[in-house]
Amino acid sequence: MPLNYTAALVTIAAPNFDLLVDFYKALLTQAPTVYTANVYAEFQLRGIKLGIYRPKAHDELSPQPSALSPSISLCLEVVNLEAAIAYLTELGYPPPGEILTASHGREIYAYDPDGNRLILHQGFK
């Protein structure tokens, strides 16, 4: 029997909950659609929901990957990569390195305040 799912949700554990919620509010230029102070925030993006939650004490004790090897990458397809880089830099988070060319377009890697990787991608025209 195939998996019959109705939606997809990506969540990020955020020990620095308020900092990460504020970062994504600024980056995505929207308020969370669901919000419980100091516990959970959810953003509705095109085609997917992004949830940010404060891990419970027992979750924080489990081994976490380091910022050098993030466990998730949030990929955001943008209309204009240079404008997206400028906006990210304006927020105080300049992307490291140069624009890379991949088989599917141009992209840069950046990181949110907790070290989760963001990939800003612009497809070829």
C-alpha cells in the first residue's frame, strides 16, 4: 500500500528559538501562520511548511550534528539571485563564497543563526 500523505513539513530544532524565528520572519518577509511563544512557529511557504520548535530538555541532550555538517538544507528558489544575496546581506548574514553553477542553475550557500544551511537557487532561464 503506498504512503498516502496530504502535506509536507520541514522542522528545525532551535535552541535559540526567538533568534531563529526573527531571522526567518525577516528572510521570508512574513509572520508565522502558527505561533506559540517560546515553543513553536510555523511559516507557510509555497508548497511546504517550515516549522521551528524549541527542543525539550531531553532532545537537547541527544547528539546533534555540528554547524559544519548541518542535518538539513532549506532550499529556496529565488527569481533574482543577486537581489536575494543583497537582501540576506542586508539582514546581516552575508553568504560565504561565490555563486556556484550547478546543472540546475546558479546557487549560493548561506547559514541561519543556528548553522542550518540555506541554499538560495536561481534556475537557468
